Amino acid sequence: MLFRSLVAAAALFAAVPAFAQEATPQAGDRPDIAAGAAQFIKPTNAERTQVLVGILTRLGFTPEIQVFAGGNQATGPMEGANVVVTVGQGAKDIVLTAHYDAVKLRDGTLSQGIVDNVGSVMAMMEAAKILEMGLEGQPVAHRFVFVFTDQEELGLLGAKAFLEKHGKDRIAAVVNADVAAYGETVMYGENNGDQSGFVLETLRSLCAERGFDCMPYPIYPPSDDRVFSAAGVPVVSMGTQDAVGAHQMWLAFNGGKDNGLKEGFVPPVFQRIHSTEDRLSYINGVDVARFGLFIADLGLALDKRLVEIQAKNDAVAAETLLESPAPQQ
């Protein structure tokens, strides 16, 4: 579908300044992704906003900053800023989301927020650039809207602000990514309502077609996806881990009382996020790039599936009209 753009995608972050001292062994053949991730390590989320805008601008996008009134009881009023870029054109949107804010730790400092959630942000930027390059001369039926949300950690506030501003009528489907800095196993939730059925079917088909190790979770941890599912919007939330970690997390959420995990066992990913352990050293550039390509392909697969659904609905409507009795004279 978009594999012809892989060569171009390999140079995706060439415009990002190199941080050789920050590149980790886990970065593999994509140290540029680790270098980009390193820029997000800042004392405040407002500074992370500027990093995100800067990278997107250097990649050739024109990011829109959507400021909103945020904060919660713990923080008090606090301005937030979603960052939005669009690729392609269409009457309706396929929205792809990842939050870029990091959690404030008990000592008052900001987590590096790499696993949660810079890895996903880098994957989404990878997907955006792949789609931008791959869609040249390949018209699609939907516009791809990449939304990098703020204040997810304060109660999904950025996603709520975006949905309030954007409205749901233009949204055909949403793909959310959270906790995706390493690993080749794609985890995804199945608990986003009946309206999301076709999204899950499309995702499963893509997993089989691409030979990806994909793990469905009947119960999946909440993220920005819950804002959209609550509004009746079709959505799926995804993340990545190594296979062992993904299975351990599945058991923790879905295995019940007798899940086979040792009493008191906490999956490693939950020992890392929201702590000082959520560090740059966990980013794996190759895994993030692979996930970014998967997201881009999922976006295209959803575009195709939605066109098929619309065509089927139109055919049924036309058939129903033909079968309707003619009005009496």
C-alpha cells in the first residue's frame, strides 16, 4: 500500500539536529528517532509544545496550535495546547492522536515521558510524513488529521477540547497511540463500543496481511480514545511492547483473579511510566519507525474500508428505493 515510500521514510527526521550523546544502543538503525525524542526532555510541558511544533515545522508541516483552558483541581486553571497537522483532503476525517504531555512526579519535576508518550508521538510523526509522501498522486477519500494532545495526564483534557472544537460529525474513525516506545507486539483495545467494530476488523486484517504480532485486549487501559468512544465515535487505542511484556499486561488486565502472575507482580511497563524510570534509554528507533509505518497503513486501510462501507450503504439505499411502491396518481 505505502511500501513504495519506505526509502523516503528512512530520511524522515534528517532535519532534526543530531544528539550523538543521547543516541542509545536501543535506537538501532534509526538514531534520528532517539535524537528527536531527546528534545522532548524539558522541565515543562509548555516547552514540549515548542519542541513538537519545531520538529513538525522542520518536517515541512504547518502545525496549528489550538489553545484551550485546561487544568484540574490539583493544578488549578492551566492553559493547554493541542498541535494539529493535516494530510490530504476529504469530506470526512480519519483522526490519529497521541498525547505529548508528560506527568508531573511527586517531587514536582516532570517525567521524561518517553514510553508515556514520546514514542507514540514520534511514531505518529513518522506516519504523517509517510502519508504525505505516499499520497502524492494517490487521492484518498478522507483527510488525515494528526492531533497531538496536551493534558492527557490531567484527565484527557486535550482530547476533550479537540472534540468540542472539531465536532464529531466530520470524524469517520480515530486511531489513538499511547505507550509505544519499544517492542514489536502491537497491543490494542476491544472495549470502545459496537461502533468501533469495523475499525477492529480493519486492524485485524492488516495485522494478518503484514504478519504483525497483534494482541487484542478485551479490557485495555484508558487513554484519549475514551473521549471519542464516549461520544459514539469509532476508535481504537494501540500501543507496543515486547511480546513478554504485552502478555504480562494482558494477564494483569484480563486474566482475572487467577491470572498466573505472581502475587504483587507489576508488569515492567507500569513500573516505568509515571516515574523517574520513564527514560530515553527505552526508546527503540527501529520499533518506533515500524509502528509508524503500521499506523500509516492502518489509516489507508480505514480509508478504503470506509469507502466500501459507504458504497454498500448507497447500494442498499438505491435497492430499497427501487423496491418502494410507486406513489398513487
